[in-house]
Amino acid sequence: MTMEQRIARINELYHKSQKEGLTAKEKEEQARLRREYIESVRGNLRAQLDNINIEQPDGTIVNLGEKYGKKR
């Protein structure tokens, strides 16, 4: 399932919950999809932050991924 399909399904389940309610199985699916989506967003953010270089006042360049990324 692609990310777009997951988002569409999350939205579909949300709208259904507002109109008529969800079954227990649908609630579990909704929770799982939301969890997967959040994990994906966090992973993408970590990858971006790990690739940021900061130039220090003395001219050296520090990669945030090398400095802080290993602490996960």
C-alpha cells in the first residue's frame, strides 16, 4: 500500500467514523494505519535532519546525523 493509499484509507475511515461509526476491526485498522503513517513521517524527518551540515564559527562543518543521529 502506497503512502497516498494509506492516507486515503485513513481519511475514509475517519469520515465513516463521523457518519456511522466503525466496527472494532475498522478501529484497529485505523489505529494501525495512523501508527504506520506517523512512523513514516518521523523516519523521513530523521533522515532529513541527519543530512544537515552546520558550519561552526571556526569554519569546521558538523553533520548533525553524525553528531546526534547515533543516539536513537
